[in-house]
Amino acid sequence: MICVPDTATGQEIDLELPAEYPISPQIKGALKAVGGVVMVEEI
């Protein structure tokens, strides 16, 4: 699942992905480095 902000409403939108993807510490670090990303957490 991915949670992204809706800039028009200021609310969050949850997007459910069609499959599970393995997330390594390197991928988490890369996601954190993307502009606008506030938090990356595993749920």
C-alpha cells in the first residue's frame, strides 16, 4: 500500500498495489531520498 497526499484537499490517499513487492533497506533509503517524501514505513 502506498499513501500519498492529495494536494487539492490536504488529505491522504491510500493506493493498494496489485501485488506485494520485497523492500530492502536500499529501496527504503531511495524512497526517502525522493523529493516530497516525508516518511517511509513498513506496515
